Amino acid sequence: MMVKGRFFRNSLILILVISSIPGIIVGGIIYGMTGDWLENALLQLHKNQILQRAANIDDQFSYMETSLAHWAFDPKFNSNLYETNFYRDFEIARDITKTLNIMLGSTPIAKQVELFLNGTQTIRFYPEYDVITNEQTIAAYNQFLAQDNLVFWTTLAPDPNFPDKKDLTLVHKIPGVDMHPFGALFVRINEEKATNLLKTLTPYNVGETFVMQGGGGNVLLSSSKEPKSIAFDEALKSEVLHRGGKSGSFLYESNKSMYTVSYGTFQRVGTEWSYVSASPISVITKPVDFISKLILSVSFAALLLAIVLSWFASRRIYSPIDRLVTILTGSRPLTGSIGEHHDEFKLIEKEWLHLWRESTTLQNKLEQQLSHVKEGFLLQLVQGFLYAYSEEDLRERMRNYGWVVDDRQFVVMHIHLTGFANLEGRFAQGDEGLITFAAANIIEELSKNRLEQVDVINFHDLSMGLLIMLPSKPSFETELHELSDELIQAINRVLKLQVSISIGKPSATIVQIPSFYEEAKQALSYRNFENENQIINLDSLKVEEETTELYYPFVLEREVIQMIRTGQKQEAMSLITSFLEALLGRGAKEIDVQQGMLQLLGSILHAIRHLGMDPNRVFRSANLYEQLAQIREPRKMLNWFDQKIIHPFIQELESRSDVHLKKVVETAMVYLQNHYMKEISLDSCADHTGVNAVALSKSFKQVTGTNFIDYLTELRMEKAKELLRETEQKINDVAVKVGYQHSYFNRIFKKHVGVTPSHYREMSREIHT
């Protein structure tokens, strides 16, 4: 043992010395090269890096300018906005708001996108529609319209009351093709994001960077706002302006520290910017000095350690086997000769077999959890989260999970349960996940009895998906319809729910599964909205153009609005129920019913705003359109209108101090609705409501936004258009039924509608045919 120990000891000394010498040599060479040559090379590399990152920043601002120019020439920002009445054309205002939000989302460093219109009204979309009445604000915006440039950069205060706090802003007048623009698009720069972008010009997170106006030296953006940094920026700015030139670099000393300074220019529309970046030289060269010294230190330390360890190597050569036995057995380290103990290698073998058996047990447990892993994979697949994977990558992953995917075609099915709202007493609200779980188990059991490879995806919201893998050659359309019928019967019998199933197109590739599944989901919008069992085969589905115009109950809509205005909750809900039944009465599809109810919601919100209320405050800024679009059952839809729309509005209406005044006006409006065909005057209506004519006229204008006679005329015109469209009555009879003489009716109809009554009737017939 001593001879062997001496051999290992000498070998260890030789190995440690040989391994340490190259490190010492390399460390010395590197340390010797940290002079002027290496410093200059690193500084040049730093300057090139600054130029590349400056070009990236320039591209960011150029992209913003190009994008804004593209949007400014968009048709929706044409000259028609000058005379647009956004109170009446609510859809145009909402479309502009959406467009501004899209512009904001497409510009990474933007904080806010605004639209200012100085037309027939002074309007600002911020991004929501708002009428500007503050003269100081109007003057602040008009000064930008007075500038000669079509597009330019400026600084703009977010609040006129705080003019010292300003945002860097890109301005583009609209319309872009008009010599006399009446509005402008404003893109405010997010100072925090712009500052983070500037910090990329100091790659070592030490130093200062700022952007200033070309020529004047006005600082637009800075990477730091601390007083010490501001003073340093001013000194750098003076030095750069003194040197002149478009770009360059120099060394600058400040507070006993040497900085490398690089500066250049950004060509912006209507102006020129200059950027300045300063980084300490010590930070650039310090890593090389540190590494070289570290290599020398480690090499010398390793040499000394080799000398010490060589004395113990021979006696500790046995220690790895000793430690291995200790780890495997948990016993005390072995001592003495080997002959005094049992064979260590047999002991190691025994313990290794024991660990292998434990590993096999853990593997079995992992396989038991494989079903949950597979379900998570399928959920990501159908929702499109695996779009970055290639076809071969997806097939390899599915093979690893145990699926047979070669020579297979893939069919997706989307299953949705309806009728849950009709099961009150059997299930409570919030049990949707439990019901979906039970339905998924039924579907999985029945599907696997018929098909070899089928997997259920549970979305826990009364909807499920099926991924079916079938042999690629034959067609299985009949089998899939039989399976769908069996699933519908089972769920009807067990859960008492109705089932809608859409069968997607067969796919030969896995990457097409997400798009085909999305099509299968969208196909359910063509189902009948009534709670009934339905099967839609997307492969044979043909959406034919409707030969008849979709029925929309305008009369019921007006009555709903009337009941809401007068605060009659029960009557309003009864009319909404009739409204929904009218939509369903002609076999409307889900998409048709949803569009009709969404239009009713928009009319209600418009009426609420017309009453002087803010829908965002009444409904706590809830996204009502999104909530309504998610409802798939008639009864749920009615409950939603009751709880989310009518009830909050009635509460708000009753809490207002002018409720009595509005009820008087609403009573007058109901009177006009019922007696418009008779001779009505302001005095007769005032007698009916119990107030004097002056007070009624003032209140009517305050509540409705229009005067008494204009409201009566508009009401009569709407009734006249309805009779002209839907009946064959003579023009004289129509005039009498809406309270006018024939000659006067023709003149006032053409004044308000733009065409004569007979021409309007002909136009309506042409549209319907």
C-alpha cells in the first residue's frame, strides 16, 4: 500500500504542477497585453456597439413616424370627420377609439395616442370620445394646427394646468391630403420606455445617455433624472456643442474618472436630434484586468495546493470507495484490511439493485400521471400555443406521449352543453365545472368504445373538445355521426342537458389542428339558438346567403328604451323577453340572435348616455359587450340583462335628484308616442303632464337634448317611414295617420329624409328585393 501510495502521490504532484504552469503562462501573457493596444481595441469595440444600438433606436422612432403617416392617410381619418356628429354616429366614435387603441398597441414606446378635431365641434379622443370645452386646452391644440409642417415632433403637456410637465410627442395633421387640415393625431412617448431604450447605449449599466434637439441643445430624453446626472449631462452637452460636427467620439474627464463619449445624429421629420453616450473607461477594461489577475492568482494557488494535497493523496486514494459504501448503506466508514469485511462491490451491487427498484416504482407513478400531461399538451395544441413547433417536432412529442401519429388523419370535434339555466334546483350557479367534468367522463367512455385513438379536452365551461386520430385512407363520416348521436342521447338521459356538436374537417397534419378546431368552434354560431340537440358537420357545411332580410323588431326596441327611460323595470324586462322571442321566432341562428341582442344593448347604452348618465360609472367600467357575447342560452341572456343592465340603471336613476323632472318628461314622451297622429301642441301636452308649458319646454330640452317640436316631428317621420316600408297605404292616408296634411307632409318629409315619400317607398322595396 505504501508503494502504491507513493506512486499516486508523485503522479498527483506531477499532474498538479503541469496543469498549473499553462495557467500561469496564459495569465502572464494576458496581463501583459492589457496595455494601450487592448484598451484601444476594447474602446473601438465599444464605439461600434454604440453605433449599432443607436441605429436600433433610430429605427424605433422611424417606425413610429412611418406608422403614424400610414394611419394619418387611412380613409377613416378623412374630411368627413369635420361634420360628423359623434352623438348620433356612435359607431364611428367607437371605431375611432378602437383604431387609436390599435395604433397604441402597435407602437412599443408610445404612452398615449390622441385624436384632436376642430370641426363643427371641438372633439378629442383620448382615446375615448370627449367634447373639449376648456378654452385653454383648445388653444393649446390649435397652436399645433397653425404650424406649417404636416408632421413634426414637439413637447406637449398632458394637462394644461401643469405646463412644466411635458411629453415628447409626434404630431401628424389630418386629413393628410388636405391643404387645410382641421385635426391632428398625437402620439405621446412613454418616457420610461424611451429611457430604458436609451440605456442600451450604455451597455455596462454605468454612464449617462441623453438625446437633445439638434442645434439648440435642448435635452429631450435622458437616462437619469438625478441632479448629479443632470449636471454631468449639461457639461457633456456643452462639450459636444463646442466640438460641433454630426458625429464623433472623444475622451472626457470628470470627477477624476475618464469617460469615452460617443455622439451622433438622428434625422427626424422636421428636425434633427443628437444623441450623446458616455461610459467610464475603467468599467470597459476592468473585466480583462480582473480576469488576468484572477488567472495568475488561481494558478499560483493551485500550485501551492498541489504541494499540500500530494502528501495526503496516497492515504486517501481509497476514500471514494469508502464514501460510496457509506452513502449507499448509511453505515460508518470501513476501516482495517479488506479481508476483515464482506465484499464492498457486492454490497454496492446489492444497494444499486435496491435503488433501481425504487426508480422503477417512481417511473410507474410517472406513467400514472401521463394522462394529465397529455391533456395539458392537447389543451396547448388546440389553443394554438404550440405554433412555434414544426410538424416533425409535434409528431415526435406525440410519439413520446404514446400516440400513434404516422399515416393518420386528425379530426376535431367541439361539444357544447346548453340548458343549464333551466336546471335550477338541481344544480347551483358555479357547478358548471362539475357538470363539464361529468360530461367529459361520459364522452370519453363512449368514444373509446367506438374509436381506437380519441382524447377528450375539458375546458370546464360546459364545453369540451375531442381529438380523434383515424387511419388516413377511409372516410369515417358515418361513424362520427353515429358517435355524435350516441353522445347526445347519453348526456340528454343522464344530465338532462342539450348538446351541440360541430365536427371539424379532417386534417393530414398536426399543425393544422388549431385552425381546424377554431373553425369547428365558430361553426356553432350557425346553430339554432333554442336549447336543442344539433350536429354541424364543417366538412359539408355550406353557409348560404339568406334570401330574406333578417327580422329586427325596431318597435319593441323603442318600447324597451321607453320603459327604461321611465324607470319601469318589470315592463322593460317583459319587453326584452318579447324582443328575444321575436328574434327566435323565425329560426334565427346563434350569431343572428347575438348580433340582435348586441344591437339592443348598444341602443340601451346610447339612451342611458342621452339621459346624461355615464355608462362607465353606472356599470363600473364593465365590458358589457364581451360579457353578452359569451352567453349561449336565451334564459341566461335574459337574466344577464335583468341583473347587469336594468337593475343597476334603475338604482342609478332612482338615486338621481332630478328623477321627478325626468319622469315628467318621460310621461310627456309616452303621451307623444300614443297621440302623435292627433293635433298636439305644447300646451295640450303640458296640461296632460300637470306642469306649465314653459317649464315643460325647458325640461324637455334639458332631458332629451332636443326641443319639443323637433322631437314630435322626428317621431312622426319615423312612424311615416315605417308605414311606407311595411304597408301599401296611399301617401295621403300615411300623412293623416301621422298627423299631417298631404301637401305639408310631402314638404316636411323631404326636408327631414332628403327624398319624397314615394321615392322613399321605392328605395325600400329595391333594398328588400
